[in-house]
Amino acid sequence: MHVAHLSLVDFRSYPSVELDLAPGVTTFVGPNGQGKTNLVEAVGYAATLGSHRVATDAALVRAGAERAVVRVDVVRDGRSTLVEIELNPGRANRARIGRAPVPRAREVLGVLRTVVFAPEDLALVKGDPAERRRYLDELLVARSPRLAAVRSDYDRVLKQRNALLKSAGPLRRGGRDGDLSTLDVWDAHLATTGAELLAARLDLLTALRPLVADAYAAVAPGGAKTTLEYAASTHPDLGPPATGAAPADRTALAELLLTAVREARPRELERGVSLVGPHRDDLVLQLGDLPAKGYASHGESWSFALALRLAAYGLLAADGGEPVLVLDDVFAELDVDRRERLAGLVGSAEQVLVTAAVPQDVPVALQGPRFEVRDGEVRRA
């Protein structure tokens, strides 16, 4: 799989860009702030409908413009598919596949797959649980695009339930017992949709564990053993199925979630927010016997973050449809040894898009066509 052409209109700093790309390694070189990351960010957006840098679409639309357009020509198994996404901040985005409109923008998910390495990845190890939940969920959707609808349904249920808890709490504190039958209904919805998302995460973790261990050993030879555990808000001992075991039982998980939600109701009414469910869970990363967060060195943290991305790449490649690799200014964050090891691990990928401030940051193993990005213009070097 590779991107043969990238077209942008009013995306970030670019009024317009037309860029032909090829398989193999392509490098975008230029000083910071010139727009090189914007190019690979657009490729990632076409794959995930999200940015690895910002949480909302508004920042992706060029200042003064009402909308932005991202088009990518994706080649897979010799067949070309054009994906077009129109970003409309404050309104629903629109999308086309092969120039034909699709009902929802998320219909494009799965046409292009990417794995992005970026400086922000350090937050996977050192940051809040939300960063690790996002890592799991984005990988879930990349493997199975239908799960985008599950995530959307869960977010909708959570929003409705939180609104009800917020309005019901003051009544209870004032000595008035409002009708909570509606809350019972949303409890059931939360348990059902939450179990679907939770089961998918647990099954994914079973597949990820050995890949992360192998990737960490390749990036940091002789380092400590990695362990990945799932910390569920429903039950402290809930863990992923063993390798080769049956997938997680969604019915049993729904019952577990419903019981936990009912037990948490008094606290939730007091605080006006849902305290139980996949939105409160965490992926716990350990090196040896200690949690990586707070104990791993800077180099170990970077190695763990790289291992998580390499494991995602390996999992997607094994599923079929090798993803496009994006290395966004990542070499500037690594020492020479880690640079060379990472280059050796990814250099054989079908397509690798690299950004760097200076050519010297890019290992020799990743040499290929180069574009210079300066003053908002992209030129072939």
C-alpha cells in the first residue's frame, strides 16, 4: 500500500499543494515551522480522520478559509482508489471514495492505513491514560473500521448518561428522588456498547503483547522485559485472554459492566459523571517489575514508545495491507544508536514518509527522493 498523490486545499498553511509520491522512502526537509509536518499530517488524517497533533479539526483549516480538502490517491495491490475528505469545522465533514459521495466520512476508514511515529509519542509512556486509550482505539479502528461506529455509539451514550447524572444529582442532594428509570436505560446501553469496545481492546492486547516485546528487544537490545496490562475500571483483575484462547466474552463483560455501573451509581450521582466504563480504563506499561511511567529513563521511554508503534505496524501488516509509515521529525529525538536501529527495522516498508529539519538527521539506510519545504512551498531537491 502506498500514496501515489497528495492534494491539499486550504489545509494548515497550504492554500494548494499537488504532490506526486512513490513507494520507498521519501523525505521532506526544512526548518521548523515551514510546513513539512503538515504534509504527513494530511496523509495521516486521510487514514484516521484525526490528527496526531491536535484534537479538533478547526486548527487544520487554513486561517481565513471556511473549509479544507485532503485528497489521496491510494494504491493497493496495483489498484488505485481516490479518497477525498472535506473538513468543515462546526459542521459534518464530507467524504468521497472514487469521486462518489459516501453517507458518512468514516466510510473512508480502511482504504488507507498509516502508522505515525512522532515526538508526541512519548506521551504514550509518560502521559495520561487518555493517550494510551487513544492508541488502542485508533489501532482497533485501523484493523476493523466497523469499530469506529462502536466508538461513536459509546461516546454518544456516555454523553447522554453524563447529562442525566448531572441533572439528577442536585435533585438527590436536595432530598428529592427524581425518576431514575431513564438512567436504568442508559446504564444498559453503556454496558452493551462498553462491552463491545472493552472486548475488542482485550483481544487486541493479546495480539500486541508479543509484538511489543519483540520490538522493544530490537530497539533496545539487552533492555528489561516489557509487560502490558489492562487496568479496567470495572474490575481490577480483568485481563486479556491468553494467546490462543477464545476471544473475550462480550455477554459476560456486559454483565460485569452493568453490575459495576449500578454499584457506582451513588458516587456518580454525587459527582455528576460516569465513573465506570472503557473511558476510565488504562493500558499499564511495565519494564521489568516497575511501571514505565515514572520509572523508565528518557531513553527507555522512547524505546517503549517506538515499540508500541512498531507493534502496531507489524499487526496491521500481518492483517494484510502494509500500512504507510510516517516518521515525523522523530530522528531528532533519538540518539545515534536508536536512529540506526529504527531505520533498519522500517527501511523495507513499502512506503516511508520522513520529515527532518536537516538532511543529516536521516540515517543513510533511509535515503531516497527528497523534497525541500520552505516558505510554504514544496520543491523536489
